Amino acid sequence: MYFPTSAARQLATNPALPNIPSESVVAFASSPRKSLFCTLTRSVVAVWLGRPSALLSILTRTPISILNHGDNIDLWWSPDGNRIVIKTSESYLVLVSVEFKIDELVYSSSPLPSNTQRNFLAGPGEGLPFNSVSLHFEGVIRVEGTLLSVSPRRHHLLFSTKEPPTIQRMPWPIGDDEDQVSDTNTAMASYDTWLLNDMDFAWLVESDVFVTQISHIRNMDGETWITSDGRAYLVGLHDEYTTEDNLIGKPGDSHSQDNVTDSNPLNGQLRWHGTCIHNFQTPKWVQKRRHVESDETSDEREGNYQEPRRATCIAVNSKFSLIAIGTYCGEIQLTNFPSDEGIIPRSQKIEFPHAINRQTGEVNSMEWSSDGYVLAVGWRFGWGIFSVGGNCLASGIGVSEAIDEEKFQDIFMYGVQNLFWGPGNFELFLLSTIFPGKRDGQLFVIPFAKSATTGQHSPDNTRYAFLQMDDRALIYRGADQPDLSVINPESDVWQHVKIPQRYLALNWPIRYSSLSSDGRLIAVAGRKGLTHYSSTSGRWKMFADQEQEQNFTVRGGLLWFHHVLVAAVEISKSYQIRLYSRDMELTSQNILHREILSAPVIILSIVDNSLLVYTAENTLQHYLIVPTADSIKLHLCGSITFTGIISAPSAVRMLSWMIPSAQKQLGDPANDLAVATVLMVVGGQLILLRPRKSASEEVKYDIQVFADRIEFCWIHLRGVGALENSLWAYDAQGMRVWLNALSLESPQFRDSPLENVKESVKIPLDFYPLSVLMDKGIIIGVEHESAIRPNLPFVMFRHATSSHLFLQHILLYHLENRQVKEAVAFASHYQDLVFFAHALEILLHTVVESDLAIENNDEENANNSSAILPVVVEFLDYFDASLDVVVGCARKTEMTRWRHLFDVVGNPKGLFEVLSNIFAILCLSFGRLKTAGSYLLVLHNLEQLDENSTEAIRLLKKAVDGKDWQLCRELLRFLHSIDDTGEALRHALSQANLNNLD
């Protein structure tokens, strides 16, 4: 999904300017649009451009200001990006205004001659001008009662204090040159204070607390608090007459908490309502101390005790309806949003595979990527990247290798204070902890490669492993290579396709990437416009007219239909679907078709010749792609609304459908929507919508939930054998497979309960999957690797290709259900693969090793396991490689299990005789001869060899006749190993006439 690559870039935080003190960075924060960020030292605030990383403006506080108001501690941006709020050590708020000067440039290069301009091209995102930014002191605000946390809003400041414990709201100051606020906001332009007490905040678990951290959730009606006792709450400010059902909003709501809190308080008293989302049981001895010493403050009562489960930071993922909670002990817990009834789902603890005797420390910072797929975590002693399901994708907790600490630069490996994702989530900005002796160089930028499905989850993007980097696309070409190249991790099977630098300079970052069904055509879209590539010609096509390119933005995705590119675009606040031909130049005059829409597109999907368009109006529209004599066009067949079924349209991540065969062949396409079964991923839930008509002929849907916390899914309507109509999904724990789940004629899943349809097969994986190669029986993915060398001052990141066979898992499912014929039919599709025998060997080994009931004397389970093994052996007898599979499995299994195995398979001596007879008939079958040699070790360990080693001598003679000298050498070594006196070896040499061999 997300994998660090290359090496981190280090930024110099102390500018080379006169009278600027060299100070460590204590905090940094990104602007609301992520294009800028600011750094804060004890006395200096600086604004930076994210790409390229360049200092734009700097503002230094005077020594008198530091003395009177205290040192800088923390800072926040206002939602509009026009102010920076600084918290000081003396409980002051310093307001800094940010002025953007479009007409002024901070940096400009000298004009270059025309013959050298092509050699000095701007990098990704570096083609835009460096507009000037000015910082001005706006004022200082004294906050009584020890200022704790600040949360700027559009029209006011929200902050908390300790003594007394309050939540306070203050309007932004209005300067003489600013426009007066509207009448709606004039009424609320007052100072509001809420004192934390038992009456107004009865929903707090403990009343004697104060709020240490406030975080606003931008796209939903709510925010998060962390209180001094370490508990976390999801809260909202509402009129006291608001119903309980609407206390906290849902992701995707059109209004935000900012709008609610800016409402007129004269309509009713505003009150805080909340739900505890992180609770724990306080130790009894702490409770007793609180009861006995009730007159003391909370800090004095608890002494030096630090609750390890107390929350330190919170990150909300509105895309997947998840809340990540970081704790003092370094643990991370994921929990879903509370239900409408206020019920908190059970949280999931993320398992972190860190080294033994290496502690992470408390969680200092967390942030979800803008697409919601990954969580970046900064610990006191390291950092990590986790998928939405809890899979650790990358991490660094200290450095275990021997390094030169004076020269080593990547000090973020020892701890992170704060972090945030850059534009497009291609870069992670880190603020490392203060390292002794290093005041500069605390800022680092780690580049990332990410799966293209994070931006657009389409079937074609999941058919191939497709990674998107900052300036290129990576396509896995192992499917076109020989079988051994697929399973060899050292094979170079990735095609690197560089995106044109001219396009990236103005339109970075890339937001959408699309791959055609045959993997030959690529289309990408950035900030503006689009461009596409053909691997056949090796050429990109871009808009020749840059004004046409900058005139629209792709919003909703890109898809290929043969050589036609389907793009959902936004132009001048109107929405269209455009069709472009790969064979024609990219111009506005060459658009094949335009379809006007009334709302922005959330997601596109193509199934056969049907285009499915899901819009922000919660409507699914069905178009037929109709080729004409000289062009191609879209024909609207119908639309249907999902109101009441899907509450947040923006949470839909994947879309497809299945049409009954009769309707597909004989029906009117206008009626497809009424009979289609729709498959979606909504907020991490994999759901199937099955249509049914009511008495009024109105189409309604039965929702069938397959799984929750799903990151990606693969659909195979035309799979191999039993994999046809199968559904594959990854949930960070493994691959879940529902066989025949998408067959509309099969009642298997139609009659299943609507919640949590159990998968047919679950495949555990130790890497992150990107694609399923159906014709090769392999799951392809990548895993993160990092390397530290003593002679290099930085850490190197790379991603390595990994693979996993899934044949044995599907076969085991059939055999456990006594479906031998189905298993044979399925395996026959793959029997020509070079690793087919290896897959069968893994299957047999799994069944033998899982038979632990024999050792535990569990008769019931033993009988069940023993019943499976004969079925597996019966299945193996259908294939020529069965004898090789049995002996290969035996040699990789503990000897204590051999007798149980051969009680079912047959006496190994009999198998040896079978192989000898086969060799006598087929003299050229040297493979069988080697297999017979492998059985000698089994016969010896089972003490079935006679004293004269007759079997070994017979095999040695046949090896000599076949001139297989490698096997002869192995047999002679075997005879020497079973008889230290050498008598058996001399006897075999004489019997095989090897003493007189010339």
C-alpha cells in the first residue's frame, strides 16, 4: 500500500541569516491545504513551501517579548490559512497574520538562453512561481488559568485551561482593515466559557479533570478531547434542545462543527455532549488514594504513577469511520465510530513487531493519510506506518547496527516529535526529537511509493501490481514472464515508466492513476489536466495547449475502455464525463463525447460495456458505451438512488455489479439497474446489495455484509475453475476468499445471514498483497526493507517483491468438504506449472503437521484429521507427481509423524518397488529413479532396509546403467553413512561392478 523508498531528505532549519539564533525546533504544523508548513523555535516562527522545500518567510520575537510573554511552545494554523496561533510558556497566545503576495516572488532564476532551457527543467511541483508570504504580529492574548490546548476555528478560537478546568471560546480579533462580520456572526462575537463540572459534563467518566488536548474533525460534526486522566472523548457542541440522535455527526456530513459552533447562541444555550471512546479501569490503589486524599490535586494524589493506557494523541479517519488512539505505553488502538445509540465498538490493538528489548516510548503524534488508507505514527523512540487494518508496513525503532553517531544524519530513527503527510501523500514530513549536540537538521522528508488503488480502486488497477511514485509509475510484469521468474524475488519484473517532467512541474502531485485491462495503457492526472502513455510505442501524449490542460481537473477517476480513456472532470464548477482516444492528440477539439452531470463523481467503474457512475448525490447512473461509425458515445440507460442505504457517499471506495445471464443476453439494458446485484466497499465494509421488487414495483435492496475493515478487494468473474465468480479481500490479517460468492444463480450466499458472511478460505500472508495472478496460482505483493551501512550517514529504503502460492489453500477447502472431483478439476488447470508439485507438497505437509490431535490424545479431532488425510492421498493419486510429493513431504516432516503418514499412503517399501518397476519399463525416466533414491532415507529411518542393503544396490545398478553419476555419488555417500565400517560400501561397489569401471 504505502512503502518508503530511496532515502530521507534532511532540511536545514536554521537559516543562514544575521541575528537569527541557532535554536532547536520545538513544533511544526502544516497548513490546511498542505502546500505550506511552519516551524517554531524558542523565538522564531518560519513559513516553508512544501514542494520544493524552501523557506518563504521568517518572524523573530524580540527579547522583551520573550521575557514578558514566555518562550514559544506550540503552534496551530487557522482553517483559512491566514493566521498562525502560537502558545507560549507563560499562558499567552501570540497571533501572527499570514499575508500572501501573489505579485511578488521570493526566488527567481535568471533567464536562460533558449539552447540551454531544455537542460534545466523544473522538478515535480517546482514549475509554479515562489509567491511571497509575509508574517506580521497581530497581537498577544493573556489566558488566565494556565493555557493547555488550542483549536482554531473559522470565526473563533477554542482553548482549554487547567485552573480552573474550562473550555473557552473567543472570537478572532477584527482589524480596522478587515470587513465586519455578518449579522449572523455578530451575535456570537462574544466570549464563552464552560466550566467542567458534574452538572454540565455528566458524560465525563471522572469529573475532576481538565482537557489537555482538543482536535477538530474538519469534515464531520464533532471533535476529540483528551482529558487529564488519559481518557478520550468524541464530543460536539449543540443547542440544548438538540435531540440525542444528532449529538455527533457522521463522516461525509455537508456541515461541520465549525458551522454548528458559529450558530446563534441566542436560539438556546449551547452545551457540550460527548461519548467516551477510550476508557480503562483505574488501579484500585490509585482509587483508594484519591478517596483518602480528596483535598489534594490530581497530580499530588497520583504521585509519580503514570497510567500506561492513558491516551496521548488521537487521529480520526472519516474515510473508514475509524479512530486511532495512541497511548503512553506506545500501544495504538483502533475503534469504530460510536453508534447512534452511543454504543462504543470494541477496540482493536495494533500488533507491532518491534525488536526485543527495544521500547517505542509513548506515542507523540499520529496522522492518517488524506485517502484514509495508512496511519503514520511517531513514538518517543521511533516511527511507523500502519495500514487501516493494523498491518505494519514500515517502521524504525532506533538503530541496531554499528554506526558512526557523529556522522549519522537520520536522527528520526531515534524518535519523532511530530509528523504530517505532504500533498498527495507521497512524502512524510518528520520532526525528530532533539538529539544531543545537534541543533539543526531536525526536519526530514521520507518519499513513498503507494498502490495506485489508494487513489482509484478499479478492477483494472487491481489486476496488475501497480505502484505510483512521486515521478513515475511502476507496473509488475511478472505475469508475462516464465513461472520461475514470478517466484524468484531477485527477478527484475517491474517496469518503471517516468511521467513527463513538463507535466509534473505544474501538476504535481498525481491524484489518479489508471491501467488498462491488458496493462499496456497508463493514464495519470494531477492537479490539472491529464496525460496518458502506451507501452507499445513508449510515448506519452500531453496537451499541446497548456491553457486547455489547466482548464479542468480530473475529479472522480480515470478508466480505460480498450483504447478510449474515460475521465470524470470538473470545469468551472460544472461536472462532465469525457471520452478521449489514445490514437488522437490531446486537445479539446478531439474529445469524442461529453456527458454533463449535475454533481461531482465519487467513483467510476466499467463492467463489460457498461459504465457505472456513482455521484455525490448518492445516485448510481448506468451508461452504455456505444461505438459508432466514426466515434464513441455514452447512452444513459437509467439511474437509481441509494438514499437510506448509504449514509455517506464519499465513503464509497469500490464499485461493481453483476447482471443475471438471462438479462444480459435477452433483456433491455434500461432494466439492468433493477436486477443488478451491486458490490461495494463502503467505509471499509465489503457489502453486496441484492435487489428485490416490492408490491409497488419499487426496487429495494437487501444488504449483505461480507467483512469489515477491508483494505482492498479483487473480483474474478471469469476465473479459473472454482475461482470463477470468486471474491478476494484483504483485511490486514490475511486474504479472505469467498468462492462462487458472485454467482447470481447459486443459493449458497443468497441464503446466508446478512451480517458477516464467512469466507471459504483464509490465506495468511507475511507481506502486503497487490495482485492475484489467477493463471499462475500466485499472490503477488511487496514488503518494506531498510538498510543501514556503517560507511553511509543515512538509511536506505526499498520495497522487495514477495509471492505466495494459493493453490494448496483452495485445494484444502475442497478436500475438507470431501469434494475430490472438484479439487482434481481445479488442480488440472495448474498441473503444467513448474511449481505445481511444490504446491501439492505444501498441501500434504499442512495436513500432516496440523494433525496435533494424535499427540494430544484428542480422539474426536484425531478421527476428523485422520479422515482428511486419506482424502488428500486419494486426490494426489490422480497426478503423476504423487510419489515425489509424498517423499518430499516426508523428508520435511518430523520422523515421529512418518508412520502416521505411511499408514495412509502405503508402505514405503512398496512405493519403492513401484518406482523400480516403473524405471524398468521406462528406462529414460531418470526423475523416477531419483525419487526412488529419496525413499531409501525413509526406509532406513523406518528400519525397513535389509542387512545387505539390497534396495540400495538395485538402485545403484540402475543408476550405473542409466549413467546418472550424480545419483551414484549420492547413493555411495548414503551407504557410507549407514555403515561406518565401510563393509556395505565395498559390497555395493562389487555388486555394481564399479571396481572394474574404466
